[in-house]
Amino acid sequence: MQDMHKDANFIIKSILADNAPESAVKSALAAYNFKGNIHMIAIGKAAWTMASAAHDFLGEMLARGIVVTKYGHSMGPLPKCRIYEAAHPISDQNTINATHECIKLAESLAENDELLFLVSGGGSALFEHPLDGISLEDIQSITGRLLAAGADIVEINTIRKRFSAVKAGRFAQIAAPANIFAVILSDVLGDRLDSIASGPTAQDASTVQDAVKIAEKYGLRLTPLQQKYLSQETPKAINNAKHTIIGSVRTLCQSAASAAAQLGYAPTILTTALSCEAAHAGSFLAAIAADTAARRNSFKPPCAIIAGGETVVTLKGRGMGGRNQEMALAAAKAIAGLENILFFSLGSDGTDGPTDAAGGMVDGHTAAKIKASGIDIDKALANNDSYNALKAAGVLIHTGPTGTNVNDVAVILCR
């Protein structure tokens, strides 16, 4: 079993190394023909890493830049750049302040200027300026309610962009007449440009009807002003922005498959669109693992079964954890007592929910370790307290901020 843990750690390191955005950013810039003065704004959890790569490539061609990233994700000063850190997954005042500086930069651009816009996951929370009459507290409350109710990222962003002066293509309008080149790390299943970071430079594909249905689905109570904004259509034609996606959950899963194959596992990418409740996903994948171990399906050990996506957690308790940890805890229960099975789930940005862990790694002995610590797995799951249960067994995955963000990946190893 220890060898499988070594294998899993090798796969994790390979995944993160393969999906570091530096080389992909430089390749995207090399393929683009800049025709004016270059200014840069980078937003998201991978903003610093992407901005650093862009600065290395552009050198003296870069006039100035702004980087807005999550607390703890900046890795130091960058020449010609101002760096701001703010909150995720719910915006704070630093978000508003940093975005205001981005707006001022965009408003100053002329027709002969070009804006390099580097976007990564987390941009919706880290890049925000409410419309007139909407407060930061309104944004925080609405986002918090949607997160707690288990809304997925597309649903959350469909609502958030209705109250924002920079989402849904509105930032591109602010930057006009300058041209925008957006280089994007996607954390949205299906790579919808209007949903990644809520589409600051993309024409919006969502409609008023979509937003109203989501608000009704999750029972959002909105003020008259909020209802007014919800019923106003977002920009549907943006003509000053070009976009290129340099990484997504598909590249994440392909990296996992390649690393597993190097170790002698036959890899299968089961899906790149996992989007159900985290605990249900963990139980389902663990059932596949159990059947594989018992030779009851078509997977033949040694094999690696890979699932990418972004699950959700509907908060019912007051514990601590994240979607990857909840998946791992549910899987630990389902594979209890089985040999030659290992399961891990990893958030590619290195921070799973409001914790210092990136996910969890469990095997057939994990459930017994958790029980021996005095923790009941069922109660921990009911209380959304996966972090403390996995911590008790010593099976949390810690990577620190990774410099990338392309959804999550779960891997079953079976020998």
C-alpha cells in the first residue's frame, strides 16, 4: 500500500508541474501579433504566475500591469506591476479597491493601446465592482447564500454578473477603444468564456430568464433594486476582445493519465464533467473502485480511473472542509477494509474550500484510523467536517498555492 501512496504523490506532482501556466502563457503570447502599447491586468488564483510569465516574455514591451490574486498567492514584486491580494470565494473591500484600480487603467487606454488580460479561476470573486446602489455586503450575501445552497459555478456567475460593473463583457466596454487579448486558464466545465471569471471581456450567453430561474431555484430574496438589475439584459456584442484558453480540466486529466501510465497503470479518463454533490461523487467513484478490486467490471488492475470536474457541497453542518476533502471522506467509508485500492481528490489551485489543504488521499485503512481517533464518518459528513476527519487520519493533501487553477481531479489507483 505504501508503494501506491508513492505512486499517488508522483501523479500529483506531475499533474501540478504539467499544468503550471508559464510555458502556455508564453506560447500564447508568441502566437499573438501585438500592434500597440501593451498594458496588462491579471486576475485569479494563478494571476501572479501568469503575470510573471508574461513579464518575462514581453520585457520592455510591457508598459505597466496590475495583478489581483487571492491572499497568499502572490510570490513577490514584479517589475512595472502593482500587486493586490483579496478574498476568495467571497469578495471583500480589497477586491473592490483592486478592481477600481483596474478600471482606472482600462479607462485610460486609447485606440493604439492593447490590454493583455490574464484570467484564471477565482476571478469572479477577485474582480468585482458593484453596479450603482449595490453594496459589497449585497454581493457577499448573495454569493454566500448560493455557495451554501450548493449552486454550481455557472449558476453563481449568472447571478453575480447581473450586479457587476465589470462582469459579462462590461469590462471590455470600459477598455474600449483599446483591443484586448485575453489569455485564460479555465475552471469552468465546458470552458464557457462568459462563465470563466464571469466573463469580464466576453459577450454574455446567459439571459434574464436564466437568472430568474436560478434565483427562484435557490429561493434568493432580493431587494427591489436587485430585482431591477436581475431583469436587465447584459451585453450581447463585444467586438474589441480576442480570447484563447491555455488550460482546462481536460489537460489536468490528461496529465494524470500520462503520469499513471508511466508507473504501469492502465489509465482511463472516466469523465471531465463531474459536477454532482461531492459526497455522492466520492461514494460513486469508490463503488467503481470496489467493483474493480473484485473484478466485477471491465477495468483490469493495475489501472488508474480518472475523473475531472468540480463538484458542489450543500452546507448542512458547521464543520470545515472542501469539496475534494468531502469526496475523499465519502470514498474512505465506501472502500473501508479493501486492499490494493487508493483514492485521492485534488484541487489544482492547492486550496480546497476555506482550508489549507488541497484535498485528501484515502485507502482501505483510512476509515479505521478515523474511527480510532473517535470520529464517526457519517456524523462528520453530515456536519461537513471532512477536514478534521481526514486530518485525524493524517491523509490530507497539502501542496500550498500551486500557481494554477483548472478545476479538480480525482484518481482511483487499483493494483
